[in-house]
Amino acid sequence: MNVRQTCLAKAHSDFLFLFCHVFLLLTDGERGPRTEAEAESMSAAVWRATWPEPRIRQRAFNTFGMDMLLTLDLKQIREFFNAFFSLSDFHW
């Protein structure tokens, strides 16, 4: 089994599959990094491919919203969603 087959065979999650895919693109599936600097460069490239800036901002916004909702009691949650789904088209 070559490096590509081994990597993809072990890809049990979407993230791992993406990591392997980017790794193989960066290395042509031939070898791993030869130096610490090359490993760091490859790691940074995988990170940028996995978490581009817009996704990081969206994730932070989603986390903020969930943290906010978790502070509300049942009555406040109902009021929030009632108001949220009553917004006019102008506010969307």
C-alpha cells in the first residue's frame, strides 16, 4: 500500500480526510516533511485550508450566539425566538 492509500484508508472523519487530502497535495503523495520548517509550513497550509478566516469568524459568531442562548431561561428563550421569527424582511 502506498502513502496515499494508507492515508486515505485511515481517514475516518471528514477532518482527517481533508487533512490527508491537503497533505497529499502538498507532498505529491511521495514523502513526508524532511525538516521541522517544512513540517510547520505544511501544518500551516493544512490549517489555512481547514480554517480559512471567514470560517473562523462564522464559528466565533455561532459560538457567541449559543453562549448567549445558554444564559436564557425557558421564558426568555421563547421570547427571543418569537421576536426573531417576527423580524420584517427589512431586518433580514
